[in-house]
Amino acid sequence: MSGATCQRRLEGKVAIVTGGASGIGETTSRLFADRGALAVVIADIQVEQGERVAASIGHGRCTFMHCDVTNEDQVKSVVDSTVQKYGHLDIMFSNAAGVVNRNQGILDLDLHALDDLFAVNVRGMAVCVKHAGRVMVDGGVKGSIVCTGSAAASVGGETHIDYIMSKHAVLGLVRSACRGLGKYGIRVNCVSPSALVTPMMCNLLELDEEGVENAYSHRSSLEGRVLKASNVADAVLFLASDESAFVSGHNLAVDGGYLNR
């Protein structure tokens, strides 16, 4: 692939990025725009931050829409408005997710907290896949849906089990949706990073970026390297682009070999 072609990998494509106002979502939104996307729609509950990111990318290439993924009507509105404005939807990066600052174990499991987390990480993810899939089918678009999973989707743990359960559910959603949507030529995949620096992680751990990196640097088998949001964005770009045209139902780990240690 030539350098010029590489820079236009998403030429003509329209993408929605949920949770696109910060962290992995922001980095991916910028990358999509840089790689030639016709339009990137950032959907997030962080209004001021989302509007700033969209403006910095350029309103000709990026717009912001307020969206709480726990509200199906809001997700449907974002998807429908995108199609009405641009004519089609090619890529849904269902990235919005949450963590809770609770060291949840099975014996003291707070089910109300679990329900709140599942509303975002599981129900919200399913709603995004549902409505993106519907407009792709209706428009005859052989699109790509990418969900943000986690290395936690492949392991168990004594604590934070509500988060671990939610990410296992995302993997089940992806594997099932790829079967249901594959008959229409729509691909559904998952990108699963290990822990990395994002505003959400810094707030959760009450650490600065260096502190978060130090806390999780031992989880990689790649000596001297630290996982960055840009590494995850590169993986999402691959799954969103035509370079992965025959990849569906796949869980792409971006963990530096953490799960193989």
C-alpha cells in the first residue's frame, strides 16, 4: 500500500464514535479523520469536551452530538441523524464504557452498582450495534462495527468482577452479532486493550498519567513499551477499514502479550 493510499484508508466513509470526546474515542476520531473519513460523528455525554474535539478536528470533517448510550432513543437519534445528513453509515465504533471505583468481589457484590455498569457497558453496547446494524442493512451498506472490549474479557478476577462480567458480555455480543449481521455483509469485531492511560483511568485511580503507566507497565511482555491510546486506535482503524474485509467475530487483543504471560 502506497503512502498516499494509506492516508486515505477511510476515504468516503462515515463513522460514529461513541465515547469519542476523550481517551481512546478521541484518539480514534482524530485518526479516522486523518485517514480520509468523509465524516466522523462524535457521540458522548461530555458536551463541552466533545464540541472542543470536533472543532479541533474541523467541522467540515467532524461533528458532535450529545448521546447517552443508556438511552436507546438518543442512540437511534444519532444514528438516524447521521444517515439523514450524510446518506449512509459505514463504521460504528461502539466505544463508550464505564468503570466503577468499587473493589467488587462476589461475596459483597453490589447489584445496584452492577446494574448501572451493565447499562453502559452491555446494554449501551448492544443498542449501538442494533441501530448501526439496522441502518446498514436498510442502506445496503457492508459496514464495519467495532466494539471496545478489554483484556478483562478473557480472564477472571477476585475483584472488579462487575467490570469483568460486563466485558465478557461484550465479547458474547460481538460473536453473536457477527453471525446475525454477516448475512448482510456487515462485519462485527472487538478490540481488547489492557489497561492504559485515559482520563477515566486517571480519575479512577487518582493518579497522573505517569502514575497510571507505572501501575500497569508490568502487564506487558514488551520490554520498554507502554500501551498508548494511539496503539488501540490503530487496531480499530484496521478493523474499520477494508484491509480487514474478511475479518469478523474477532477479538483483537492489544495488550503487549499480557494474556499470554
